[in-house]
Amino acid sequence: RARPFTGHRGTLLVATLRRIGAAVLVLIVFGGLLALQMDSWRERQQGATIQGRVHADLPNHGDELAPNLHHIWGSAVPGLFLNSPELSPFGRDLVKYASEGWPTICRLDSDNDGAKNGDELGDPCCEWVPGKVPTYRVWNLSHPGFAEPDHKFLLSEDKLEELSPASCDDIYKHSEDAKLLRRRQFESQYYMHHTMDTAATDSLRWLKYPCILGILLVLGHWAVNRGLLRDVFGVGPSCKDRCTSGSTGAFCKPESEGDLSWKSRLMIYVAAYYWTDGVAGLTHLTFDFCPQWYPIIGSVARGFQFHHFHPTAWVVVPFAVMLSHALPLLGLLSLALTIVPPGRRFRAFWSLTYVLCLVTVMTHRWVHVQPEENYWWFRLLQKSGLLMSHEHHMTHHDSLVTQFSNLSGVTDFMLDYVATNWLPPTEYQNWLMVCILYFAVPIALGAEPMYRDVKKVGVEEGHASEISWKVP
């Protein structure tokens, strides 16, 4: 028996609301893209800062004067130099000694915290040359513009010994002993647990509750009413025609097309896997460099950037809290899919991406646990290449500009090529645009048609008759 869901007028109303919602969504997307380009233009102006302030003496090419400015947790670049709105001691030193270059600035202790600027920015030997000679490290960086509050992140002499080479002598630096020492230092930072991370607050908790509700409503509706389980797994209830009865007959919207073939189902699985691996890399790259003052996503960026300072903060927090970090993104995706409902195959595609996004978060957690302490099945999936290996993610933490994906990294070669040759990661506005379009394009392409065949089933002189027409 056909299940009633709405009348003809109700169908028209729903279609009208969908069109209005889709138009609003398009305006939001294009408005966001325009705002990002305006921010990118403003940042390129002489003296401009990422936080909108302007200082005539502040160069807008700070990354050519000092290393790793984009990688300092809790700092914006070149807002790094500012202290609301005056130049910080480090900013004043940059302006004063810009003509002498980095070797001079490196040996100064601008904030008088006992660590020279080079120690704080990962170049203890003061050898960095933009684009030619890298810094010793990109991990455990600290702010050279002010002394760390409460000494929590202060680079003491003991810490500096753990973060610096034994000697800056040219012969030693190229020896095997120097390479082994650096590797031990890096692995110690990569796996080190910090007690303070267990008390970390969740600034987006208020947003996660409606997000999880929206996710459950979308997936529940697809599973109960739209045949999702049958499309994904081949078992479960099928999608039935949605009909309503009236005085002149019944109005029906045909939905059933028979079961998907195993080839179609396999293609959906593969597409969802590759797409999720790509989105894991894009979001990681974007939030690693995105400023923290951006609304909502700035809070997400803060977590990504702090992760490079304390990598195992991802491990010590409760599992449920860690998993909930994916909810804002999936919640926004659920809202978009409610406004622009996907077709049958794309419902299966999106539902798989939901699961794979959670798998990505879990994979990221477990690659910061010593391999021998991990689950046997997780190690097996790593060996098969389906999930990211420890070595793959450690390469990212040792460079911060490559190997961004946290699912398996199968699409990293494309992202790394673009980031290395065409669009540097520091141009976060453009990468955020790419990320938005990466979601918007499949949502638009997979949208359910606005106009569908509707059958009016009536009765004349004891004989059933059907009339078909189009409705929005």
C-alpha cells in the first residue's frame, strides 16, 4: 500500500522552500568566497596585518625576514608582530634590523625570556635562508614577541637542550650522530604526553549538539524512508513511492528503480573513499594556516595549530570528545543536504563519507600512539594502505607543508604538487575557497531534480487511469 506523505499543494510548498533554501545557500557560498578574496587582497597591502590593523613600519613580507611565523601556535601572521596595536619587541627588532637580515635578528632575545629568537622559531644555529636552508625544526616553537604566560610553554635551558643539535659545527651537523639525535628529539615530541592537555576546553560544544541531531535526522530519514541501507549494503527496506490520496485519485512520485548493481555500489564506495581522503587533506591544510579570529572555523583552526605544538593532545582527551571534533563539519554538511537533497546514489555516497570522516579522526588519533601499543587490526589496515601509516603522518609533522591527509594519504600526491608548485599553503584564503568548492560541487551535481514525474491515479467508470505531469 502506498504511504501518504503530502498533497499536491504541500509538494509545491516543499519545492518552493527548497528553491529558496538553495538560493540562500548559493548566496552564502559566493558571499564567503568574495569575503575571502577581499581578505587576501587586504593582506597583500603594504603594512597590512592579518587582523586588519595597519602599521607603516611593518613589512608585509615577514616570512622572508624570519622563519616559521605561520607555524607558531596561538599567533597570526603578520599579526604576530603586534600587541594590540603596538609593535611587539620582536616586531620592533624586525623593523630595526631588517637590513641586516635573519642572522642578526636570530641572535636577539626580543622578549627577554631567556631564549633567543632563533631558539623560539626553530633555528638555534641561525642558519635559515628562505627557500634554501630549512630550520632545524618546525616543532615546539614558541612566540618570540612576548614571554610565555605562566611559564607553561617557556623554553627553559633543559628544554632547549632537547630541541637543539649538540653542536652547530658544520662537520657535526652532517654526521650520522646529528641525524640520529634529531630523529630521537622529533619522535620524543611526537609521542610525548602533556598532563595539561587533559583539561582542555571545548569551545564549540554548544554547536555540536544541534549538529549531531541534524546528522541523525538526515541519516535516519534516508535509512527509514529512502532505502539507504539497501543501497549501501544490499539489505534492508527499499525506497517506496511517496503518494497521497485525494477525492479525485492519488498523487504518486515514483522512487523505486530496483536494487543497485554491485558495480554501482563498488563505484560509490571507491568514490567516497577517495573524496574523503581529499577532504581530509584539504581541511587539514586550510586549518593549519587559517587565522584563529575567523568566526567559528577559527576555533577549529586553533585546535589544528595547537596539535603541532602538543601532538598527543589528540590522544589524551576522551575518545568521545576527540570524535566529536568532526561534528561541526558533518553538521553543516547535513544542513546543506537538507536544503539540497541528494539523489539516490549520492545519498549512499554522502552516508559513506560521514563514516569515513569519523574513521579519519580515529586514524589521526591512533597514529600518535606507539605502533606496538595499537590494535592489531589497525596495524593490518595500515600495512594494506587503507589507513595512514605512522611514517606518513610523521613526515607531515616534520615539514608542516606536505602530507596533509589523515585517512590514508592516497590523494596527497596531488595536494602536495599543487601546494609546492602553484598555491602555497600560506595562501589560506584561496585554499579555504578550494575547500568550500570541494563540498559545493558534488552537492550541486548530486542534487535531486527539482522537477519529477508525478502520476495522478484516478477512477473513471470502474477503470483505473493514470495521467503524468511534472511538478517542482
